[in-house]
Amino acid sequence: MSNIWWTFLTEDVAYIVQMPGSNGPSITNDAERIVARLWWEHRRPHVVYRDTMGNWDEILHEEGCFKGLASWKGPVPEERIARYFRMLCEDRGL
């Protein structure tokens, strides 16, 4: 399986989760490319991802230019995100 990550959007935040079984680079290791792509596609000021330990971190950026990583202190709509990703898995037979 290739490296797949899914995005859940709110007004100000793009939450991303790497699909289990992905064999490409982690979101952390691919952060520069990911934030550039998400800025191009969605223009969200915050890009937040769940790391492999289950913590939510932010990919810091200025208009899609990677600036670093930090612990995310904002809200995470866990239930909405979980429901969305369950739906995606069911649609794909995963």
C-alpha cells in the first residue's frame, strides 16, 4: 500500500491522519511537502496531524512554506474526525 493520508477540514484547520498500513514516509518526515500541498489546495492557517504516538502536532508554516513542528494546543474534534475516517474506510472496504 502506498503512503496515504486523509484530511478533515474545519474553517481554520486541516487535520490530517496517516492511514494505517501506509508504507511511505511519516507525516512528520514529509511535513514540508504536505504543508505546501495543503496550502495550495485548502489555504488553512493551521495544519494539524496525529503522530505515531497518537499526539496532535502542528506543522508550522507561512503560506505553505514549512517553518517547523510544534505541539498542537487547540481543539481537536475527535468524534467528528473518527466518524469521517470510519466512513472513508468503509467506503474503501478497509
